[in-house]
Amino acid sequence: MVRLVDWTTFVLVFAHSLCDAIGATGELTLRVVDNKGQPQAFRAWVDQDNQRLPPPSLPETVTPYPRDKSFSCDGEFTLKAPEGAVIVHLEKGKAWLPQDLRLSIVGDQKTEKIVVLKRWINLRERGYLSADLHIHFGNNNPRILAQLAAADDLDLIPAFSVWLRGTESEWNRTWPQWKSGASYQTAEGAFVSRNNLEIERIFSSAPPGGSVGASFLYNLRLPVSVSRFDTRYPTDTDLCLLARAISPEVVIDTDKPSWAETAVGAILGVYDTVQVCHNHYHRAQTIPGGWGMIGPLSETERSLRAPNELFRRTNAHYYAFLNCGIRLGVSGGSAIGVMPVPAGYNRVYARVDRPFTAQKFWQALRKGRSFATSGPMLFLEIAGHRPGDTLPYQSGAQESIPISVELQSIEPIHSIEIVHHGKVIRQLSLKSLSANPVLKSEFTFHHVPTRSGWYAARAIYESPPGQLRQAHTSPVYISVDRKPTASKTDASYLVRWIDQLTTLAQQPERFQSPSDRDEVLATYRRARAAYQRIADQAGMVWGD
């Protein structure tokens, strides 16, 4: 990361020297405040003649992020550039209105500009804290992490201190230490922690199901460390179960639900959350799936390179797990440091009891009191219950239950949808409405449930054009006559998933020893047997 910033500084110095050589230059100092006049950290970029200008060099606390061609500031920047018109883009996460300012750089003059950024929604007032659960930028620099939290409006930044690939000579047994310890609270009130790690074992040329995948582990007491490991052994499931044993407060996320071994860990009690707003969703594109992700496993699935297929499969796989009675909340992450998006482009909001603490955030996230988003804000309530809750219901009453949804967005929205047991049971089109500047919509729908399962809300939109994005709530679970949630269709699908993994695991030279292979296959068999029991249960209880 240091090399990246140093290279940016070199380009910046060269660019300014070139400006001095070819003509008049001027300076623009821009300060950002809120509506009370208080300085605000922010993210920005500057365009001139349809070209992105190099990031400013002043003050020294400006942090360039070359992959996104943007920079973050603590409250102001000073830019030296050729005279002429510029467009300055300013943003501050999801809850503040972005601005594009048309300004002029005047040759041989200094221009100062004060800009007011306005918040369009205050989630903290509603009891929600935000986090980006995929941070790879500034992880060794507390100042940069604190600036990201403020500039991208995040309440929690769990930076990965360890990134395990299976190719290391050994795995860390202790956390790198800061003077402040493994976590701290910034001057602005955000929380930053580094007792988090990613296990990522992915191969770009792997066939479907051929990569282990990735798992994110947060709030650990100690790093995961084993004496024998490689790019496929042990399973992510066994590593995550080890983490649970040494860190009962750990929160474990699937990254994407379509990774090969996600189905194994989901049924064996590994995961707490699923990233439905993940790092393949960018400002200008969606990166298609691949790298050994599972499937296609049914006639309705297409190649992961087909437009929006990763989006559809992300949701479908999440719903399959829920339909088997596996309780998983939603989450989101951006992978700043790897992907061309800022911190919090994809994020999660968790409903936290006051007074706010980082531990309360993790507890709320584990309980599924959350929604994930790439933009809109979405809230769900069902008969007085909110995401993460369980609603008891007696089928003999045949009473309808009220399902209420609230949406607020500064982006145009295609529709709000109520999803029950994986199917859309209510859709409200919003295509004719515009955000001016905020689109607000509320509605209540009544439904009579016939089996145990879950309800969730999602808001679908396009950004960029043609590329689907969403906000998605965690489920409200419903227990009908205290019977279990089970689906033969989805459990059978997941049995096929495990069968594909089993076939791949038996390929020659896939593992370093027969004992490693046998240990992995034993974990797969446990998962398969669990899904088969659910399929059988669905037939006995619900007549599937």
C-alpha cells in the first residue's frame, strides 16, 4: 500500500512540474462543512477537460485511492492545476447528498471555496450503525482508517490484519499491535478494529466448485492458526469452527454465498451473515462470477458471465440456505484496496441498542437485526417484529399478518419487493417516481402464511444502467405451529452442491495426502447428511 501512495506522490509532483512548464496554473482550496458550519471529512475527485486530475498534495493528510481515482480528506484540500474550468465531485458515504461543483481555476491566483454537504437521512438517530465488512486499505495505518470512517461515513471499520491464502510458510498466532490495542474509537466516534482476518483460497482458472472460496472472521481473540494447511486443506468450515472454539464472540461472514464451500459451512453452523451487497458491485460495472464458484446446478441457472447472473445467484443461494432453516443475516462489503470503489460503497446497517459500542454492533449483526445496501435505505416490520425476530403463528387462526416496508433513496428505484420463502409475493413498482432529491415510499401488505419460513424486503434498482443493485433486509422469521422451516427442493439442490464438491475432491493430486482428502470428505459427508435430513423432514412435515 505504501508503494501505491508513493507512486501517486511521484505522479503528482511530476504533474505539477509539468503545469509550471506549460502555462499558467492556479490554486483551489476547498473546504467542506455541514449545515452547522462544522468541518466534514469527505471523498472527492476533480475532472478537467474530461480528464481526472491527480489528487492534491496538500494537506499531507489527503489520502489518494488510485483504484477509484478518488481521494479522502479530513475537511479540506488545496489543488494546484492548469487554469480553466473543473468539476469537483464531493461525496460522504450513503447518507449525505453528493455534489458536482463547476468551478474555475484562475491562473496565478488562489481561489477558496466553502461547500456545505447536507445529510439526507440520519441512521444513528434511528438506532443503526454502519460498517463495511471488506476493508483492505490502510490496514496498518490507524490515521487512514479513521479518515475512511469519517470521509465515507462508516461507524465501524473492521480492518483485516491477516489475509490467509494457504500459500504462507506459517500463519500468525498473534495480532500486530497498535499503541491503542486491537481496537479503538476515533475522535468522531467511529470504531476501528484490527482483530479480523480473511481466509481466501481462490483460483482464477478453477472449474465450477473448484475453489474453496472465502470467509471473513471478525471480533476474534486470536488469529486462526494450524500446523498443516494449504490452498485446499483444511476446509473453511473446520477453520471457522476452530475460530468459534477459541473466540465465542466471533462473527463469521460468507463473503459471497456462491463460493464452493459456503454450503458446507452454512449447514454446519459456521456462518452468521451473507454478503448480498458484495465487492463485485462497482460504480461503473459488475464483475461477473467465476474463480471456482459453484454451479450451474439447475436448469434455471445460466453461466455466471451472463448479465446479472451473479446478482440472481447471490440472492437465490442465500434464499436456499434460509429455506433449509439456516438463520443468516445480510451484510455488505466493498474490498477497498482491491476493488475500484470507496469504503462503504456496499455496506451493512445494524440496529444497535444504546449506548453504542462495537461489541453491541457485532451482537446485533449476529442476531440479523440488519439491512445491507449499495444505496437505498430499507426498513421492514411484520406485526410489530423487525429483522432478526421470530414471529409465532397458529395456522388455525387463518389471520393475515401486516407487512410494512419503508424505503428512502436518492437513487431511482425499480421496485420494492416482499420475499417469502424465496418467492416474491408482493411487488410495488416505483419506476414512475424520481428522487428529488429523496424518494420516499411506504406501504403495508397483508399475508396469510401457510408454513414456517421467513420474510424479507428488497429494493431493486440499476447502477450503472443495466446492472442490478439492491438494498436487502435480513429476514423476519415465522414459526407456524412451531414446525421447522424446511424445503425439499432447496435441500435437494444443496445435496447436489455437496455431491459436486465430493467429485472434485476425489481428483488425483488435489490434496497433499490421502489423509487430508479423507478429512475434507468427512466434513462434506456431514454437510450432505444434514441437508438430506432436511429434505426428508420437509416431506414428513410439509408434504414436499
